[in-house]
Amino acid sequence: MPRLPASSAAPPTRATWTLSTPSGLPTAKVTACRRTTAILHAVTFRRAANKRHAYAQCDIGYCYRLGKGVPQNDDEAARLYRRAAEQGNPLGQHNYGQCLDQGKGVLQHYREAARFYGLAANQGVVGAMYNRAVLFGSGRSVPQDDIEAARLYRLAAEQGV
């Protein structure tokens, strides 16, 4: 593979970022077995995240949440997930909903968690359907609605959760 001269280094685009992920897909979660690889992915994700690439923001948020290639930091993970969620990214919406639901990096807020889960569920994120069903079934800071909970559980089950 030919090398580009250092002077032609361009900001990461979707194509350059995609090529840097372990599976070649823009939704990869870093599961590197070696710390060096995790660090390289974290650096690449950070560059793309700084360019407002929502998938990269989710992935670097994941790195921060688990401490893969970067120091573990729930506050930074939540901030990055929120940035992705505000751009309409369904994984960002789901992950930020989890932060709100669990109080990781943000104050726990079940009603806002249910809202972000709903945004993600409407875009087909099965985990968000399930998590929203749990909130509606338990009535934690959202009105308990067993019918809505059952509907969401059924939708999630039909998708294999």
C-alpha cells in the first residue's frame, strides 16, 4: 500500500475512519486484545470525533467508558455520547440513554433516559426498545404503562433480544 507524504495529511473522513476500525465497519467497538491496538483506535476515533463524526463519537465514548486505549472516564463518555445523540445518531441516543439511566457520567434522570431510548428505538435500536420497556414496566420516574412495556418487549423479542 503506498504511503502518502506527510504534507498531504487530510482530516479524517468517513472513508479513512472506516478503514481504521477492526472489522472495517463504522460501528466497531474496540475489542482489541493488545493495548497498543486499542490506543491506536482511540487516537483515530478521537480525530474523527473532533470532526463531528457521530459514529466515531460513539466509539471513542465506548473507549472512555471501558478504559480501552484511554483512561476510563464516564464523564467524557457521556459527553461524547450526547454529542452523537444530538446529531441524531441512534447508537449515541441509546448509549446516552444508558448513561442517564445508570447515572454514569451524568446525573441519573430516568425520564430523559426514556426519551433518548425512545429516539433510538424509533430508529430500530433493539437494546433501546428493551431498556425503554424496563423503564415503563417499572414506572421509574415515567408513568408506569404495562401495555407499552409489553409492546416494546414484544418488539425487542421479535428482533432476537
